[in-house]
Amino acid sequence: MIFARPSRPSTRLSAPLAAALIALFASTSAHAGPPFQTDDPDPVAFRHFEMYAFELSDGTGKNAGGTALEVPAYEVNYGVVPNVQLHLVLPMTASFAPGNNSTNYGIGDSELGAKIRFIKETKRIPEIGIFPFFELPTGNADKGLGVGATWYRMPLWLQKSWGQQDRQWTSYGGGGEAIVPQTGYKNYPFSGLLVQRQLSNKLTLGTELFGHGAEGMVATSTRASTLLDLGGIYEFKPGFDLLFAAGRSVYGQPETYTYLSLYWTWGPGGTGDQGDPAQPGSGTNSKMLSALTNLRLH
């Protein structure tokens, strides 16, 4: 997978994945994003922040594109207006070349984007939005730490939830196309489908199918692959969570994926839901702003 940000690769739809997507949206489908590769259309609430301090790895083995690792990496999102969030990712990147002991480490490509929700979820209609982003060539492409050119992705995401409020099922999915105008890379389609359930006030678990097309001979993912990932979210306290996921390919090129992060959210009035106005809260704002101010890349 192109490592400008492997956390959200792309997909050539395999027949099983396409069938699963059709089956999902013909019935019920809802909330996603990290720790999974599939994303959701639900933006951060207006004037709220969320931040991830994360590790992410993507690997295709010694005889393919090698392994790419982002650590430490930081993602910050802000609800700039209702139904729109701005998005920034700043990663430190390690590249492990296949077939030898070559390893390079340094700042990777940066990611800028905006999540825009067009349709809010109702009892019968899923939430719908887009999440276009640009990968900027801030990493050293000669060392395998970036693509060496600006590339972009335009996906469409849908989500739907059902069940009682404190034990809710959620499903989300969609896909799009990545445009990579750089020698050695290809444009490729991607798609994902996820189902998760809230098991308690603290714990949510989920599983996804995520697929991407061949990304080019110099990318990490040189051929198409569909991955099955398992993961979840554990809430330490409102506004502070642990996110985790891992998986490997079940179709196409052998590939593995891992994600682990700490997550914070804060804003006027407290933490609240990512996509809805916050409930009266507990003064998390000042603590989180202080944490963000003191972050340093090593």
C-alpha cells in the first residue's frame, strides 16, 4: 500500500467484498474511522477537536513491497463549521525494504483533508458524506519515506446504526479512487465494509473487510489485496479512549495491518459525541489543549 498513509489504503473490489457491500446496504449499515481502515461520514462536532497519537503498520513481506511503519504519528481533526471537519496527519515513518536489512526513518508525507457530511442519518436513511484528502510530499521519497509527489483520494462513505442506545450495532462502508501521479505508482480503487457493536459502556468491538487495488511496483502493496481486520475501542473515561486493530489479507497479495492509538476529544461544553452537539462536560478542554501544545515529534 502507498505509505503516504497506509492507515487508509485503497481497493480493487473482489467479488466477495462487492457482494458483502451490496448485502450490507440492502439491509442496514454506521460509525467508523480509526482504528479501522474503512472510514465513516461522521464529522467532528462543530468547534470540537479530536486527536490521535498512533502507531500504524502495513506490510507485504520480504518478497513484495516490504513493511511501512508510522510511529509516532499524530492526527488532529477540527469541526470548523457544522457538518464539516478539517483533518491533519503528521507521521514519523520507518521503511523496511524487502530482501535486505535496509531501514530508513524520518518524517513521512503529511495528510490534509476535509470530511463533509451531506445527509444526516434518519430511521430509514443512512448518513452520507465524502472525505477527500491530499498527501503532501514532506517525506524523502529516495529513502522510501514518501511518494515524492502530491496525490489525493476521493471516497464516498455511508453509515447506519440500529438497536438500543447502549448496545448499538453500527455499520459503515464505501469506497473511491486514489489518484497518484508519480512514476512507479498506479491509480487504484479502494473499498471497505465494517460492522461493530457496543458491548458495554466501555467497550466496542468490530470487524471489517478492506480491499485495495495494485498500487504500483514501488509501493508497499504491489498487488491487489482484501484484508480482514478485527479491532475495537475501550473508553478509559469520557473523551479519552484506547483504539486497537489488526488483521491480514484473506484474498490477493499477502498483507498485514496493525493500528494502536490513544484518542482524545474536547470542545465547548465537554466531550460529547463526535457528530452531535456535546453534552455538558467536565473541563477536558484545558487538559487536552495543554497536551496538544506539549506534543513533540521525536
